[in-house]
Amino acid sequence: MPETKAKEIRELTTEELQRQLVELKQEALNLRLQQATGQLENSARIKLVRRETARVMTILSERRNQAAAE
């Protein structure tokens, strides 16, 4: 999965973002397990998944705050 820009993430619905967040957290878990067992080939992928997760969480948080303010 290529890195997604924040602009592209903002175009997704809240449900899609929540689904993507679950997928990213699952991928992060799998990458950590691979790293622990010495099977991880691309260690840079961990950093990319963490950043992507942070982007999605930030946008979800912004939406929650915006909804609360209205």
C-alpha cells in the first residue's frame, strides 16, 4: 500500500477512515511480529505505517472536534 497524502485521506468517509485505521494497526502488528522473528525484509515499512496511522487518527480527531463544536 503506497503512502497516502493527507489531502487524499480527507476525501474518505469517516467509516472508510475507521476501516483503514483497523487495517493499518493490523499491518503494524504483523510487521512487529515479522521483525521479532527476523523475517522482516523492509524495515522502513514500519515507519511508513506508523505515519499513515497518525495521519488517519489526526483527521478522525479533527472531525470529532469539529462535530463537537457544532
